[in-house]
Amino acid sequence: MLRCVLVAVAVLLSSTAAVSSSSAAARVTPSLPAPTGPHLVGTTSLYLKDASRRDPWVPSIRARELMVSLWYPARSPGVRPAPYMTAKESELLLTSAGITTVPLDILSKTRTHAYADARPAGRHLPLVVLSPGFTWPRSSLTALAEDLASRGYVVAAIDHAYENAGMTFPDGRVIGCTACDFMDRPNFEQTVINGRARDISFVLDKLTGPRPNQTARTDRTDAADRTGWSLIRPGLIDRSRIAMAGMSIGGASVGETMLTDPRVRAGINLDGTMFKDLPASGLSRPFLMLGQNAPDASWDRNWQHLTGWKRRLAVTGAVHASFTDYDVVTQQINVDLGSRLPGTRSVDITRAYVRGFFDLTLRGKPQPLLNHPSRQYPEVTFTSSSTAGKPTRS
């Protein structure tokens, strides 16, 4: 099933990319929409190694390695804006999608709005964990992460090793999508989901432990820069206010993560087919489904098992990539993904509803946007809703 989704996306990308002009794209510097909050934004990269388990895709590797990007409110501007991705990661991502009519390093030139390794501001901030789509890197959710950080959240986006087109470790190693070789295996999607739930719980252990800034001393085996971990001082993150959003199979992993880790108080599935159904006993914590205006039998099937506060919203004109940065970025380089949301509209909508949900569930702020259709966002349709178990901040 996941293979069918990825093949459809790849066919769309490769067929529409043919109309692009390489010379025109070369003159463009893509950029992400500016964050909407009052805070400056800092970002850093973190390396983690879970020595308690082997890598599920490469069992010869005796420890599960992860990369995490952290965004947060910053005290002051940093020396330089953070890079979006490396040139090699851009090449691997574009070629994996069959896009070869634009400069292969063009995504690495995308302008971001966060400052690399700026010092964090604030204490006891809510934490949001992000899990990207299969084959797509953690950077695909940068626009959403920067916006949440500008509003006072700490955001951790995870690269699940061997599950995206290109991922770089601090020692310079670049790995690809080994998991793609196993997509024909029975229960492949469930394996991905179970592994991601474990990845996320491990990341939470490290970020919310009593001395998170000491992790570099115990987990690193190379001489890579330890600046990122040194920035995460005790008290930065409020361990009682943690939520998750995931895109595509990252969204499908949200329910499983919430079931296995009670620290995750609320979750958002961004256009992810639910390959692993929720149990009959249900999930009682707040849950938002935000996706394309298209049928999804897995969402229909699992709706009844969401027994707390819930919403299911459909975005007319959206395509799968509309819930990432790629709808906005590809329009700037003349690659047509089929979206009917012009300019920054896809990011504007995703930011508004994701931010509203987390403000409601982690901060206890009423959100009329989540109660009824909005004239500001007429593309968004309420397909199902329930106010059972109204979320409150404890």
C-alpha cells in the first residue's frame, strides 16, 4: 500500500517536472515563508544513538542512530541562517523523485529563518515532536517548525535512519533509503510505524532527562561538534507538555506513539494513511486529522476509536506534499505537483490549524478556528468532529 502511494507521487513529480526550465530554476533562490510569531528562532542539530537495539533495516549496525533538528525561541540573532539541507541531500531527494530538470543542489539553497546554534530563550516550554513522510527528510517540515518555535515552542524533527532519500551524520557519512528495499515485505508499514514509535520515545528520553546537555558525552563516538547538545539546558522543556505531529507515515505513527508513550498528550496526523489501526479500546487523548479532500478508508475506520476530543479536516486543493514545505518550494522552481493552493497558502493553512491545536491542547487557549469553518480558510472543511473529552491543561 505504501509503495503504491510513493509510486503515484514519484510519477506525478517526474511527469510534471519535465515542463520545468533548468536555466530558469537556476536563477531562483527558494525561500520559506517567514514565521508569524514574536520570537526569533534558533535551530541546532543533534545526534543520538540508542545502544539498546539494532537498526531495524541494517541489523549489522548494533545501535540505532538518529538525527534530530531542534528549533526553539532564540535570545538574539545568530551569526548565520541555518542551511535547509546539504547539496548531496538535495541531489538524493530530487533524483529519488525522478526530478532531474532543475539544478540538483537547488533545495540546499532554500532560505530559512532560523539562526544556527543561537542560544535558546525561555524556560519550561512545550515540546512538539515531528516525524516526516517516508523517503522525505526532517527538513521537509521546517516551515511548520520555525513557526511553532516563533510562538514559544521547542520543536524536534526526527530523521529516522535509512527511511529517507539522504541523511547526513556529523562525521560526514551519508546514508540512503535502505528501508525502501523491503517495501514488499508483509506488514512493512507496521514495521515502520513500530520503529518510529520507539525512535520518538528514545528522543523524548534524551531531551527531557535530568541532564540533557550531558547526552553528547555519553552518546557520541566521534569528534563532531557538540554545540547542539550544550544548548539544551535543564528546564528548557516542560516535560508535562509534549505533543506530536507527523506527516504521511509519520502521521500514521502518531497514534501508535501515543498508545505506547503516555508522555505524548496530543497528536496530529497530517495526510497519513493509518496503516496500523487503533485498538478497539481506543485512544482518549486529543487528536487532529488534517489532510487532502479525498476519501481515506483508514481514517473512516479509525474515527470511532478516537474517544476523546477530535477533529477531521479536509483541505480542498491540497496534494500530499501540501502538508510539507514542498508545495511552496516547488512552485518557486517551476515544478508542478498538482496543487491548487497558490503561493504560500499550503503552509499558511497547515501552520494555522497545527498551531491552533497545540495552543488548545498544551496551553489551554480556546481556539474558535477548530470549532467551525473559517472565512479566512475557506479551503478547510470539517468532515467530522467531537468535543468529547474537551482538552484542558493540567
